[in-house]
Amino acid sequence: MKEFVDIMVDFLVSKRFYGPIIALLGGLFIYNIFKSIIVKIKSRRSKKKNHKKEETVLNLIRNIVKYIIMVIVSLIILEIYGVNTTSIIASLSVVGVVIGLAFQDTLKNMLSGIIIIFDNRYNVGDVVEINGFIGEVVSLGLQTTKIQAYTGEMFTILNSNISTVINYTESDTRLILDLGVSYKTDLSKLEKTLNKIKPKLEKIENVNGPLELLGVDSLSSSQVIYRITILCKPYTHFGVKREALKIIKNAFDKDNIEIPFTQVDVHIKEDIKRETHSKK
């Protein structure tokens, strides 16, 4: 009995007893600290449009850290019990290298996806131009991004292949309208008409700023180009343009402001005319 008690006492005061406990508690303590940091980051980013995507990435990072801590704690415990962990670490390193080479492209895409999400380059619903293709972002994943063109085409690109991004929805769009009027048009009358319909133009849906009359922009062969601008909500200028042109056309018709068609002036020389008459 005494021998058994001595063995138990020796075990309880030895590293084999308290070592694994300290390793487990230390691993749990480190994981809880990291987990609390993740929670704070989530709470700060919960108001963003793509917060669900960011939560997915944060959860992925948290799980990766959890498994790393579990492996390290397990190796420490095995080392305490006299197991040679050097060979185990070497085996894990070889396996890690093989997995890394096999999934090199996948890991590269995931890393690029994480950078895109945290850099807030674009969100689902944004209208963007990626590598020359313009469309609305319908899916933003860790591997790929999908954007759909206005005409319906779906474009899927690996995140690591994205080289250029233009986001059209980060700021308001300025719609530029070049109005062609006849050379006979009184410009003061034209501006009076535009100022008269200004409140109506500014009430068009998605208009986000005042109408500006910039004045004559150019003189073409058959018309005077008068430029106006309207500030619209991001990437809504197509619809605003159609409605604005309808209002402008009706106002021009009402005030007898001519919108010219293409004209060609034909000049006939006198000798050609005489020759034609003599043949008759």
C-alpha cells in the first residue's frame, strides 16, 4: 500500500501529471484570447454590406488557429510522455508540403478572396468592371467571383486572376447630356426652357443632385451642341437619361426649339446646269 501511495505521490508531483494540464489550459487560454479578438472584429464590421462574407473568413481563420493549437498541445503532451515528436513533426512537414503543392492554386485563390473581402474592393450587388468585363457582382466567394452583365452573360473568374477592378457604385454618377439644337436657336430661349423644366428633371427617380447648364460644348456641321449634367445615384444614369430625354424632347416641342436632322447642302455649278439644259 505504501508503495502504491508513493507511486501516486511521485506521479502527482511529476511533470507527467501537471505538464499535460498546463499545456491544455495554456492552449485553451490562447484560443480564448484569439476568439475574443475575432468577436470584437465581427462586432465592428457587422454594419458593413459584406459582413457575412467577412464572418465566414473570420470563422475559417478561427478554426485554422484552433486546429494549430490542438496539434501543438498534442505534441507537447507526447513530448512530456517521452514520445519522440521530431519524427512526427518531420512527417507533418512532408505532408504539409505535399498538400501545399497539390492545393497551391486553391490556397492562392482563397488568400486572394480573403484580401478582396477585407480590403472591401467590392460587395455583392456592386456594378464593377473586372479585367474588362462589366456587370453586377452576384457572388463573392473565397475561390471565385461571379458578375452578370446587363445583357445576361455570367462571368466567373478565379480571385487570383483578378488584375484590375473598377467599382462604379462607390460614388455618384454624373450623367452628361449633349443636346443638339439648330443654329437658328436663340440660346437664351434654350436656357430659359431648360431652367423651366429643371425642377421636373431633378425629381426623376435616382437623381441625386442639381441640373447644371454648362453651355455650348461644340459646333458640329449641322447643329449646336449644348451640354448639361445631372448627378445620379451610383450606376443609375441609363434610366435617368431615358426619362430626362423624354422630358427635354417634350419641352423643346412645346417651345418650338428645333432638334435638327443631318443636312447636306448641294451646290451645282452654273456651267453644269447650262450643259444639262442644252441637252434637253
